[in-house]
Amino acid sequence: FIRIPLKKHVFYFMIIFLYSCMPATEKENIQKSEVVLNEPITLIFAGDVMHHMPQMNAAYVPETNSLDYTPCFQFVKPVIQKADLAFCNLETSLGGKPFSGYPKFSSPDELLFALKDTGFDVIQIANNHVIDQGSKGLERVIQLIQDEGLHHTGAYINQDQRDTQYPFIIKVKGVKIAVLNYTYSTNGLIVRKPNIVNTIDTVQILQDILSARNSKADIIIMLAHWGNEYHLKSNDIQHDIADFCIENGVDMIVGTHPHVVQNVSFLENREKSKIVPVFYSLGNFISNQREKNTNGGILAGVIIDSANKHITSVSYIPLFVYKGYINRKSQYYLIPTSDFVNNPSKYPIPKADSLSAVGFHNDIVARLKNVMIEN
């Protein structure tokens, strides 16, 4: 593999990150529209959606004997719902009862319901925990996603489903967007036939890229579950895979798995005809992990020019996971730290947690100097 040097001048990626004002109820119709509206297309990518047992305890509502995760996302919901398409990595199985946490997750269905309520459209499931509960868990999560009217990518009940649904391609404002999703492993657990989980294999990836091109995709996005856990910088394997994908036509790469935010690069393709943004890891979207750097992540924002059908800008929003009370309710709350820094009174959290949120924000800003932060 040949390393491509980091592009130093990426001014045209620094365009202000605009959001569509489209109500969430109209999103599906717009996604299926064949009409070019000459409006910018906004994509949002979230990192690892994890579920540890303390999160379920916090979500319990004794008055109704039910689980409610929607408070977790109340502060990011307006951002997610304004996007034309929003993605997240469901790093858990929905295998039904009995529920369990690490190392073999089985999370309540209410977690998926809350993600839908927040405004997510596409659930990526090619990750190392997708078959924690075996074939039953894999097939159940796919069926639940479909039942909720959401899309998924990365794992399939059988070959026929993969053949008909992958690459995942959706048309937004006249632009055909193809989404690929692969994982480095399934934690040593065997994927039983006829189930399929996409793993990182350059031969297969190339075939899927060609399939997307043959389907006349205008933009190809790679969602890669890769890298070293808790490492703040991407490794050589990630670089090699990114180079391979870019050389073969991928327009953007978004990574998950390390549970911390990693560096972002802007890489040229071989012909130097385009620059490809690579978010090596978005970190955690939500989890019970409290160690430094794991207690948050970023949302990656992307703007696509619907007229010229290319990516015009990227940006990010840092998110801190606060574990505690807001308005006397115990929960895990995602706090956009840029807004918190400017409007702390909106988030009534203790001083110690405020300092942690500001520290997390400042660290992310210091490490992602080459990407625009969204305020």
C-alpha cells in the first residue's frame, strides 16, 4: 500500500456547516424524492451506541414499569432531526431477555425506539458485538430495525438479503448515496450460515465499490469498524485500508470502535482529483464508560452539493456523556459541549461534571485543529 500525504490546504472543506430545516416527519419522502432541489444535503454520523446495565437502571420508569431512553438524547435531538440522513453504530445486540452488558450485550428494544425518536435513519450493525447473542440476536435486530421503518447496513439474515439490500443505496434530493459497512471482527464468535456479517476484506470491498458504481451512485461512504481501542491516533492498518478504499473510489470514510475520538485526515486520491475526509473514530455516542476520552465523542457533519453531487464541507460537534441528574431525573445525558461552553445555564449539572465537560471539549478542539467545529 502507498500512503497518501495529508492535504494541507483544505479551505473548501471549511464552509459553514448548514442544517436543513426539514421537519423529521418529511424526511422519508425527501429521501425517496427523484427531484433535484439544488439544496445542500446534510448528513450526520454518530459513534458507538453502547449499552451497559447501569444505563438500563437509569432508564427505568417505576411509575409505568417501563424503560425510557429518550431523555438521554434530548439535547442532541434537534441537531439529529435537522439532518437529511442520520447514521449511528449500534454496538450491541437486541437479543431480548435476559438483558446483559459487557462482554456479550443484549439490550432492550427501547434503546432502538429512542434512537428512532431522536431522528436516526440508518443503523450500522457490522461491528464486533453484532452476534453477541448469536443468530437469534442478529436476525432479531435486523427485523426490529425494519419493523421500525429504519434502514440498516453491514449484516444480513442471508445471502439473498445481502444481494438485494447491499450496498445500501438511497436517493436524497436527486443524489444517489451508497453506504458500505464492515467490521474488523466479531470477537471470535462464528457467524452461522445463512447469516452474513461484512468483515474487512479488500477483495469483497472492491466488489462492493464496483457494485455501487454500477448502480450509478454519486457518493460512496465507507463506515469502518476498526482500529485499536482507546488509542487516540489511527494505526497503519487503518491507513492502509483507507488508502485502498480511496484509490478505488470511496468519497468519505467514517470510523468507529476505538471508543475514543481519533484524528481526522483529508486524503487525496491517486489522480489528485478529489480530497476524501477520513474520520478514523467518532468515539462513543453513549455508554457507561467514564474514563478520560471515553466519556464522549463527536458527531460528524457532512454537506453535499445536490447540484454538483459532491461533498463540499465537513465539521463536527463534540458530545460529553453526563451521568447524573437533570430536573431531578437520573439518566445519561448527551451534552453538546460547544453549546454548553456558551450557554452553561441550559445544562444544570454539578461543577465537577461541568469541569469534565469543558475539559473534554478543550481536548477535542486541540486534537482536531484541521476540522471545523460546529458551534
